[in-house]
Amino acid sequence: MPQRITTGYKALLETAEREVETLSVDEAAALAGRDDVVFVDLRDPRELEREGRMPGAFHCPRGMLEFWIDPASPYHKPVFAEDKRFVFFCAGGWRSALAAKTAKDMGLTPVAHVAGGFTAWKKAGRPVEGAKG
């Protein structure tokens, strides 16, 4: 019997967008470099190598997020235990919306994500380092 998907990605994204703060590129840029904010880059390593990075962002592959946030996990990263604001981004804003909601559901606060992701950041002429393509 074929699978019957009852909730699609669009519904998941709509829920996430309602429940987490969405920042424009300009709003995100105003937070960049602050000591009380951690930008979390969810893109995979190939994306980082090809497109470059936001200076100072912490890289957390999307597949490891829950494990790196949870202090009970053997994979926990101390950055997620810091008393800071976490701003998630991916290439286009979908993974980051879902990740920010997951992080919030796990108890990480405050969280937000960048509308349009790294693509919008780069298109707006914001700082990028290490781009190869």
C-alpha cells in the first residue's frame, strides 16, 4: 500500500513561519557581529564551499541540529548552551524556518530565521567569505 502523506512541507513551513520570528536580510545584518547573537548556518558542506559563508556564522548541518542542541546528547555542542539569540539560515529559508521551529520546540530561545536565507543575503550584497563558485 502506498504511503499517505497527511501533512506536506507547505503546511509545515506555514506552521513554522507562524511560530518563529522571521528576519529580513536587513534585520539580520543589523544583528551580525553582535556578541549576544549566534548565526547558525544549516547548509551542507558542499553548499558552503560553493557559495561561501557568512562571516562569523556557526556551521551546523541540518541533520545534526537536534543532537547538537540537546545537552544530553553525546554530540552536544556548547554553543547551543550559551545565553544568546540564535538566528538560523539555509540557502533559501525553508530549512531554517523548520530548524528554528524545532529549536524553539526543544526549548532554545530566542530563535529566528532569515527570510530568503543565504541566497537573499548574498544577493543583497552582504559580506560573504570563501566562495569558490
